[in-house]
Amino acid sequence: MQIYIEKDYDALSHRAAEHIAARIREKRPFVLGCATGGTPQGLYRELARMVRSGLLDFNTLSTVNLDEYCGIDENHPQSYRFFMRQHFFLPAGIDFRNSHFPACDARSCAAFEKKITELGGIDLQILGLGKNGHIGFNEPGSLRSSRTRIVTLSLETREDNARFFETKGDVPHSAATMGIATILDAREIVLLASGEHKARAVFQMIRGAVHEAVPASFLQEHPRVLVFLDAAASKEL
Ligand code: F6R
């Protein structure tokens, strides 16, 4: 793993955006794996800014998203489709027709895996990190061999994500997510983590044993992972 420690959130977002933009300029068409949540918002802002300044274009870009909640539709403000439109696709002028999400039935999960293969695989997958070491919605206990499937969210994850909903009870109980094996098939992985509350999970991901108890630890087995941290998230390293 290559670790980059920046002084704060803005600096890590900027650095990661520079890296991803360089990759997208190198290879066309490009398949970008996207994450949602709080952490990548600064990165998406930077990439959209580069597009508006003419430094980057997404004309031959396809996107695949890591996950989507079950039980809320795409117009719900907390659905990940809505998030992506608001934070990335609209500001960066990305054509929605080239964007793909997993959905909450077994047939759609299999179709999503097939779509990734048809696109030629994921060139670069963006990841955030859960406080409990999850990546995508692969909670502790997820298998190294797991593929896109429907999962039950842990209480901790539902509590962490309650900040985006009106009440805790509104947070969905399940989601469709890429599996660990799906993520590890990406040619390159860029993981972002910010804030002291992520420091323990960052330590376990990088220095801990490779084990299902910390799904992010499986990233140690991937040949090309770049981890962008701010100082607070790197505190336990
Ligand atoms: C989001 C996702 C999750 C988040 C993680 C961290 O698509 O798959 O694994 O990356 O829960 O979330 P934030 O960035 O909100 O702390």
C-alpha cells in the first residue's frame, strides 16, 4: 500500500483528485468505481472543478458505484443515485446513461457483475472506510470471495449513517454492495479517510492481520492501493 498523509481534508481531496485526473487522462475509455458518503465529496468537487476549468473531460468515462440502499428509490435524497447526481454527475457533466449501480435483487446483482466485465473491468475504484473497517457495505465477517449481493447493515453502520437521515429509524436495514472480490478485481484502488474517528480502522487496515473481522485489511493483498489520509486519520500509524 502507498500511504499519503496530507495536513487536512481539503489537501487530501486535492491530492487524490490530481492522481485520479492523471489516470483518467492516460486511458480512454476509463471505468471509474465511485463511493458515496461524506469522505469523497471534496474529491468530487475538485474533479468537477477541473472539468469546468477545461483541465479534464469525462467524455469517455463510465462509472460503477459500490453500493445502493434497499427500500428507497432513486429520487430519495439519501439514495446513492441521488447523491451521485448531486455531488458529481451534474457538476461534472457526466452522462447518467454511462453510470451503473447495483440493485436490490439477486438477478440485478449478477447483472451488475456482468456489466463490470462487459465494460472491461474497473480501472480505478474509489473507497471510503467505515469506522468498523467496512469497505462498500462489506461489514465485518464478509468473505474475501464475496461478490455483489444484498447485505444487512450493522447497527454501527446504521448509527453512523443516521446523520444523513431525519431520524435513525429512517436508515435502511439493507443494501446491495459490490463484494470484496469485486473490489479487489479493480486494477487500482484509491482509499480516502479523514478524521480521528477513522484512525483505529486505518491502523487495522494497514498494520493489522488480514482478516474478515476488518474487511479493509483484504486490501493488503492488492498490488496497487493508494491510501490518502489527513493527519488526524493517520494518528495511530
Ligand atoms: C459508501 C460506502 C461506505 C463509506 C463508509 C465511510 O459508498 O460504500 O463504505 O465509504 O461508510 O463513509 P463516510 O465517508 O461517510 O465516513
